[in-house]
Amino acid sequence: MLPGGALNDTSLISLCGGDSPLVTPFEREFVGPASIDLRLGKEINLLELEDNYHLADVLENGKKEIFKIYPLKHGETILVNLFEKISIPDTMMVLSCQEAA
């Protein structure tokens, strides 16, 4: 574990093995010094958001599509699923950051 509680690559690899892996399927080459890169899945949820909404309601009533390429229109909001399944233990917090282009 790194100072401040961040997990290093050795800890992440260890957490992805065993009976309750952190990420499945796990690919060793996607592990960075203190991160695991995740891949986009093939399903998107087209969302129509109002000022006050509950994400669970929007997802339940939203339109789902399987995609290879999806051109996002101006003002459109989509939610893309992940290829991997993430199982976060109650004792852990996750910080997600967008990679700089």
C-alpha cells in the first residue's frame, strides 16, 4: 500500500486473485503503478435527463443499444457499461479519473 492508502500494483494484482477478485476478467497487462485500466463494454444506455432525476429510474426506462461505434450528438448523455465486472469490498474506496487526452 502506498502512503495515503492508495494500492500499488502488487496489492492490486493480489486483490484480483483468489475467490473474490476485485476485477474479472483480470488482465495483468492492464495494471499500472497504482491503477487498473478498464475497457468499455458493448452496451450503452441512452439517457434523457431532466433537472431532478434518480439514475436507477432513468436506467430502468432508458433505451439500451449494442454498439461498435456510437457518434454522440450535441447535448446527448449516454452511460456505457464496462467489459469487466468490479467487486469492491466494503473496506475499500475507489477513485476514478479520466485519462488526459
